[in-house]
Amino acid sequence: TAWAHHSVSALFDANLVALKGTMTRVEWVNPHIIIYVTVDGEEWKLESSAPSFWRSVGVRAADFSRGNGQAVAVELHSARSGAHYGYLRKITFANGDFLEATSGN
């Protein structure tokens, strides 16, 4: 069996984009966690580092899930395709707490 993995730079633009919206759910799955944020009525799908990365820095699924239904600010690398899709680098919750991926995949 061959394992394939995409490069972040192959799918996403290098420039960071900042958006504000409402987090609707998180999927704590491999190979990347997925966060959904509604921005101006449009759903954005944001992938981030693998669960193993987040666990290695002390972050658990519940740390993300607490944002469900909350206003959040996100920094992401948007999809080169123009779709409402991106690679999450930082999420800031309504109370000012944030989670940031400072490493690659």
C-alpha cells in the first residue's frame, strides 16, 4: 500500500487570510483535523495539523470543540482554487484564548 500526502503549498496560498465567523463543528480525524466556520452565511472547511501534532503540544479535541457555536477569528492559507477551503494556522475564541499550529503537517 502506498501512502500519499499532499503538500500544504500545493493546495493553499502562502499568504495568510483573516476571517471572522461562527465555528459550527470540528472533526478530530486523520490525517488532518477539520474545522467548519460559517462566514457571512458561507461554510468554510478548514483543515489543520494531524491530531497527533495537537496531542503532542497538549491540545485535545475538547479544546477545539468548546468553540462550537461561538464567534471565532481564524487565520488561514486559502485554497488556490478559490473554494471556501483553507489550511488553519490560528483560531481565536470569543474569550481571547487561541490555538495555533506553529508546525507543518
